[in-house]
Amino acid sequence: MKTKSNLYRKEKYYGYLFILPPVLGFLIFALFPALYSLWGSFTDWDGLGRMDFIGLANYKELLADEQFHKALFNTFYLMLGIPVGLALALMLALSLNRGKFGTTTFRVIYYVPVISSLAAISILWQWAYNGDYGLVNQFLEIFGIEGPNWLANKHTVKPAIIIMTVWKGLGYSMLLYLAALQSVPRSYYEAADLDGANALQKLRHITWPMVQPVTFFIVVTSIIGGSQIFTEINIMTPTGGTEYSSATVVFYVWQKAFGNLQMGYASAMAAVLGLFIFVVTLIQFKLDKSSDNHD
């Protein structure tokens, strides 16, 4: 009995040793910087000198900052691509789930953008959107349409970026949906066929409920990722676009922190963004839980 107790104690210690690196990594590289940044949001720190406490002055300034309001609006606007991406990914997954010839090839083709460098993808699309020699406008010329200078036009820059981000993440969402579809028991569809259900009824009453957990996961992660979009904006529109039409919150945080050395003010924006992400994620979890209880 004593030997068994010693063995159990050793296993417990080894278990703690295994989880120690990720816990330390989280404390050192995530929790401590987050708390330090939160404290910095109440100071006028420039990132180099001393941190003088100024209370809620940074947060009050945010309320009257028009550029912050624009960046916040742009961030929300770019998230309109999330439902579009979900719908396209589900349609692609339904098509590939039929098991026709070439399914594996198409699966690889759709997934290539996901594993490609985001910086390289952004440069590629920047060239494609060029108003003079871009591939997008050259394609439109075939149909007699004169395309705009997509990234330099305040009316087209956000839709252009949405198209790029949807294309970039489509393969990831599609693969998740495909895995979910392949786990649905065939007996459900066979029973529906016996009852005379059509394709739309099977999609509504079998397919959609079965892939709902995947949809929840994609929506939550997409909102978190969409709130932090930066690389695409920094490369495709390095100045934030015409009249700041493409700047996002993270882009504005970066400008203030490293361009203007207003680290305290940038920390206040980061705190507001973090609170937004937390609240939206919490609401999503509550909605998903209430949906499960209703079912």
C-alpha cells in the first residue's frame, strides 16, 4: 500500500513538471504583460521613461478621439466577412462531402492559403488590387467594366479587404465543416429519406444542428481574430487608407504605441479592445448554452 502511495505521489509530481512550462509561459508572456499594460493605461508612459499615474485621462480622451471611433467602426465593418465566410465554407464542405472524383485535390487547393504566409498573401492581393495593372481590374475589363483603385478608394478598400480575408480563411472553416459532416451518422439521412424529406429539410433538421458546435467555434475564433486584424492593413494600406478608411483598432494601437510613443494611450485602447473581445465571447458562450438547453 505504501509503495502504491509513493508511486501515486511521484506520478503527481511528474504531472506538475509537465504542466509547469506552459503555465510559466502563460504567466510570463501573457498574464504579466496584460496586467502591466492595464496599469500602463492609467499613466502617460511613452514606453521609455517613467510611468506617471494620470487616472482615467486616457480613457476620457478615447471618448472624444475621432480616429479611434473610425478604427472601431472599420474593425466592426470588416467582421461582416464572417457570416459570408461561414456560408461559403459550409457550401464547399457540402460539395466536397459528396466524395466525387478530385475531392482531395480541391481540399488541398482550398487549404493552401491558410498555411501560406499572411504577409505574402497581403502583398499578393495588394498587387491584384492595383488600379493600373492589377489582375482584378484586368479581369473586369474583359466585361467592359472599369475597376477603381481598390485600396486607395475609401468606398472600396473595406470590401476589398473583406474579400481577401474571406478567401484566406475559407479553407480552414471548410475543413472543420467537412470533418463535422463526415461524423454525421448516415442512418439519419436514410431515415429522413424514408420519411420523404427533401434536401432542404435534411439540411435544416439534420446537417445544420449537427455542425452547430463547429459553427460556434468558428464564429468565436473569427470574432477574436477579426478584432485583432493588423498585418493585412499594415501591408496593403500602410497609412490606414484614404481618410483612415481601413485602419483598425490594433493598427491604431500600433501607430500610437510605436509611431507616436504614446504607450499609455495605446494601452488604454488595448484594454478597451480586450474588454470587447471578452464580452462578445461571453455572450457567444451564453447563447450557445441557452441554445443547447432549449434543444
